[in-house]
Amino acid sequence: MPKKITLPGLVDVHTHLREPGATQKEDFETGTKAAAAGGYTVILDMPNNPIPTVSPQALDQKIALATGRIYCDLGFHFGATKDSTKHFNLLKNKIFGLKVYMNHTTGDLLLEDGHILEEVFSRWPKGKIIMVHAEGETLIKAINFAGKFKSRLHVCHIATKQEIELIKKAKKQGLDISCEVSCHHLFLTEEDAKSLGPFGKVRPPLATEEDRKSLWDNLDSIDMIASDHAPHTKEEKNGPNPPNGVPGLETSLPLLLTAVSEGRLTIEKLIELTNENPRRIFNIPDQPDTFIEVEFTKPYILNPIPLFTKCHWTPFEGMEVRGRVKRVILRGQIVFEDGKISGPFGKVIFPS
Ligand code: DOR
Ligand code: ZN
Ligand code: ZN
């Protein structure tokens, strides 16, 4: 008999739902169905759409498009640009975090100019989270800005030993800094990237086995696990210029439950990393009568067929896992049970 346990609904502070502008990859319906199927009851959406979320109009459009169509609760982050700083104060109560892209990746939100970055860090309201995509050496720059402007810094998807060491040092120095890690960096390496080809192409890139191990060895210095669900179609991935990004909403919990069943992670730590810390750090409102039921199962193989994400593939295809989501209850209503979705019962949320 599988062992069934109840967990608080998972919280994901880092997803790319792609609507509006890139709905061939994902949209609010398919993305939040994938989230619910993966055990998430609340997710936060990133701003790097083709028309980026860098103005009140773009944010309002996302809110309007999502309302009434979502299967879990959904909040939004805002993008930093030279011009979006003027909206910070107006929008600060509607958005969870400011996202600063300090390296090249999907979309046009790259900010490298030191003067503009100073402007962004100095104008973002103190006490609210500033999230960075800052790989390797760039992370040093982000930490320096955060120190100078007394920012609440959240470092997205750390992937290397160097990055975790930088975070540990900054924490020791008393900076207000948190970080997340994603399952593709916890479970895959550059060796997998070779066989995955374009389907293993992601920023930050899949790293070495030593890097991967350093993330597990330093879980106590990592604040949360985020999916960084970044779907692209198979056609795009097989095309001449494959975009970076991998989906993750439906595979993270089975992978983490497998780590629990192997004794590499405790249930208490899993709850801290997927619910308590992200909720506290991002001021996510409470969800009464909300929980999920998961079961530890016989080993089974992850395959892309039952996935709700529009992209219908996973870099973890073929991996053996030992846990699955059985039921998801949001505010007393069943939104997912034995592979079936009901709803939409999700709400657009704002910071508490
Ligand atoms: O691989 C990535 N894909 N990294 C990012 O930072 C962005 C993401 C995307 O939006 O596709
Ligand atoms: Zn990123
Ligand atoms: Zn991302």
C-alpha cells in the first residue's frame, strides 16, 4: 500500500506562464493546471513576456487575462527597466517582487549598465523583495548593490558551488539575502545536458556534479525551492536557435518526494523549502483550508504524456521517481484528484 501524507500546498515564487505574447508555450489556464497537478496552490509569475510586465497597463492586462481562468492562486512580479522605476511606488502593493535580469536570457529585460542598476536598487521600496537573475561573477555585483542600498535581495536559481559560497558569505555578513534552487539544478548536470541537447538548454546552465552536490550539501543555506517553470515548444527547442528554459511544475514534487524516500531530505525540510519560507519571504497571503495529499509509491518512470503544461515534454523524462500528488484542496475545493483537474477556483492575489 502506498503511504499517503498531507502537506501544505506548495508555493512557487518563480514561474513563466507566457501570457500574453507567447501562448504557444503556455497560458494562464494550462500553466495553473500544471501547477495544481504538481501540488502547487499558489505561484508567482515572471515579467519577461514579449511585451514585458514593466508598466501599470501590462500588469493590469495580466490581472484581467488571468481572472476567472486560473486553477491555483496567482500573483505577479514586475520587471526592472530604465523607465519602469517611475512606477515602483504606485505598483508596490500589487506585486510581490521586482525582477532584475543581470544576465542575458529569454526576453529583452537585460540590465547591465551600473548607473541604471543603481537607480533601480535605490528606487525600489526598502523592505520589498528585489529578485535577481545573476549568474557567477554577476552575483558579486548584485550582492554589492544590495549591500550599498540595504535591499532585501532574493537570488534566483543558484546553480553552482561558487554561487552558494557567495550567498553563505553574504548571509554571514548580515545582508538581508535569500535564495532559491530549482530541481533541474538539484537533479541534473552538464552530463545530462549533453544527452538532452536543446531540451537541457537553460540559464543558468546545468552545471557539474560537484556543483550539484554542493547544492545538496548546503541545503541549510538555501531558503526555498522554485520551479523556474520556463516552457518552450518542442518545435522551438528543435529549431535553429533553441531558447533557454525547461518546464518544472509537474515534476518538482515527485523528484523531491523521491529524495525524501531515499533519506536525502526530510519532510520538515521539504515543507520549509516549498511552503513556509517562500510564504514568509514573499508575504504571500494565507490560504485557509488548503492542503495537498501525496503518496509515496512504487518506483515509476516520469514521462511527458500526463503533463498539463502546453509544452508536453520534460527534461526528467525517463527518470525513476517514487512519489506522486494524489489530491489538491484549495479553500475546501478539490482542484486536482487522481490526474483530473477541477475549477477554475484560483484567485489573483496581492501581497499581504
Ligand atoms: O532558461 C531560462 N529560461 N532562464 C531564464 O532566466 C528565463 C527563462 C525563460 O523565460 O524562458
Ligand atoms: Zn532567470
Ligand atoms: Zn526564470
